[in-house]
Amino acid sequence: MFAVNGDYYLDRAKSNKINAGNIIRRGEIVYTYNAGYRKKFPNLDTLAIRNNGTFDVYAAGEISAEELLAQAEPDDPEFVHDALSFGPYLIRDGAIRLEDGTAAENLDPRCAYGMIEPGHFHFVMVEGKMPANKGNQQGMNLWEVAVLMKARGCTVAMNVDGGSTAVMIFMGTKLNRTGKAKSLGSPRNQHELFGIGESEQVHTDMADGKKK
């Protein structure tokens, strides 16, 4: 019923020279963080999602995918069934993390995941890069997003891929506008979404990649 974009790790994984970060899907390691070359942004922090409905965040290089999976068995409430890599993480243990640098200060479309308490999540989607000549907001910087997540009661929060990747869907309908500085447009084609729930009221004619 509800979905937002993820970390768009394929943008990094398609080049074997770029570190994709800690990527776990359905309890299986896809990539693990290493100290090799990576882009300046994202900084490849990790968001771990556990069976008990808990989000945990880690700084880049603080933990590996193997270490995350070794924390608990698959049937344990603490098991990390999925991990995303992007960043920076915005809040940990209720404290806002300070970030500086050009990528953090830019006004851009943003997407952030937050946890208020286990099983109680908060997602923020920030529009940006709308046609400037119409007086539209050009986005938020990461400090503004962190303050917003804190104000909404999040004890943990993580910045994931924004820009043309940022999209929010509810009941099959895209809620946010996407575009560039001079025109509205479609979001980037993506290989996965972070989804919650299901409903028979949402069409599934393209669910298997072909129209039924």
C-alpha cells in the first residue's frame, strides 16, 4: 500500500571500482562494505532493518554485512533481514548527527526513513528541483531534514537516495512531484522500492513485468 525509493545501490554496483556498501536483501548478502574507492557522496552509512521492527544505523566502515548477519539467527527478533547503504545517517539514539560539505548543504529532493519506536516508522519525502520560475521550493539540505525528523519524534533516521530517485507511492498513486530545474518529469527507473503492506484495491496488472 505504501512505498518509497531505497538506496539505488545498482548505481554504484554497476562499476566494480565503486564500493556499493552493505547491501542485504531477505537475509542474503548482496554486497559488503570495503575500504576501496567510493564516491564522495553518498558516504555509505548503513541502515539495518531487523525482524522486530527496529531500525539501526551505522557509520561507513563501522560494521560489515557479515557482522550484521552474525548478530542473530534468522528466526531471532534481532536478525537483520535487510540492510541499505547510502547516508549520511541523520539521527542515532535520539541525537542529531552533524554533517558538513557541499552534498549536505545543497537544496535537493530528499528521502529519509525514521523510526520513532520499533514498528512505528516515519518517512519524509521532500520535493525539489521544481521549475524555479514558478516560485517552487528547490528542496532541503540534510541538516533541515534531520531537524524535521527529530521534530517528528524519530530516535533513528537515515538519508537515502534523493534527487530523481526520490518517490513516494500510496495505494498505487505517486504522491510527490519530480523534475528538474526547468521542467517536471518522471522519476528515475528503479529496480526496487521499500514497501509496507498490500491491498486488493491496488492494481497488479504489471506486477510480474508484463500486462495481464
